[in-house]
Amino acid sequence: MRISKLLVPVTFSMLFSSGVAVAADFDKGINAYNSGDFKTALAEWMPLAEQGDAESQYLIGGIYDYGYGVTVNYKTAVKWYTLSAEQDFMMSQYALGVMYKFGDGVPQNFETAVSWYAKAAKQGYAEAQYNLATAYSYGTGVLQNGTTSLSWYTKAAKQGHAEAQDNLGVMYFNGEVTTTDYLRAYMWMNLAVYNGGEESAVKQEVISEGMTSADIAKAQEMSSICLASNYTDC
């Protein structure tokens, strides 16, 4: 089962000369979308998307992907995601990767999914970094590579991605790629719990069983320092 989420962009880059009018139309679409009036949102964004606006194309793709006010149509979603992704819009690149991973609207192709994840990941999109790390971890669409997986999990984890933090904790606990490090394993799992990791608390308890109380206190301190530094000192 595919689980994802359409994110509404916070910013809007102008691609047309009539920037003020375009922004107003786009914002009307955002307001309609947020109020659940998806048909109005679609009507406001469609002319912008047809003129080449990447953000509008992404959002229209999402409307058809999830069936917001319309019948789900994966092929139409792929069309708009692709137009946007080809303009280097990272959310669309990630979304397109998901479509190829699950074969929604396109033939299933793990290699192509990884290619799109990589484009978005290199732009700093945490969800894409996490999915790319997972692909390298399991060898899905790419050669299995624990070192690369660890690197991308770390990048996503340092953006507060709970699942990436959880996976890092597991990797340090099991000594995958790197040597076993209970302190760092506990630190990342503790941060995953903080960020809402659903099963991370149970794993944190397992990790703590092999630690002294002094070790746990040190790992908790490491978590605090990491969080306070906005993940620059982890």
C-alpha cells in the first residue's frame, strides 16, 4: 500500500510577466484547497500549470493522485508531476519517484524511482533522502550499499525525519556499516521518539538494556545538544 502526502508549497516562484496577478490566482487556489474546495483550486491552478508553473503543476498532480474533488487518475497525475519535475521542482521529483516505485500511472520501475528520488534528495528534500537511503539499504532499483544508505539516512535525520532517525539508531545498534555505537544508537532513537516515531520507544528500550545509567545519561545529553544545535552538532 502506498502511503504518501501531498504537501502544499509555502513559497511560489513567478514564471510569468504578470507576477502579481499570477500570485493572486495561485493564492486563491491555495485558500480554496485549504478550505476543501478542490474544484475551485483546480480551476485557479490549471491556467498557471498550462503556462508552465511548476508548483501549480505539482499541486494539480496531487489532486489527481489522491482524488481530491476529482476521480483518482494516476496517469493524469504522472503527466503533471513530470512537467513539474522536469523543471527541477523537488516535490514533484519525489512524487514521481513514488509513482514509479508503485507502478501508479506508469509501468513499475524501481530504477526510475531511484533516479527521481536522487534528484529531489540532492536538493535537500528529506522524504526523498529517506526513500533513497531505503533503496540503497535494500538494493531496490540500485546496488545495495550500506555506506550510501547511512549517508542519506543521516541527511534526512538531520532534518528531523523521524523514520530516518529510527533507522540510524538501528544501524548504529546493530553495527551495520559502522561499528556498534550504543550511545549514538540511543541518541538517534531518542530523537526519533521526540519527533513522533511510532515504534521508536520500544526500540529505544531495547538499546538501553545494553547500557549503563551513565551511558543513558550521556546519550540523552547528546540528544539535547543535537536538537539544540538544529542537528549541526550530532
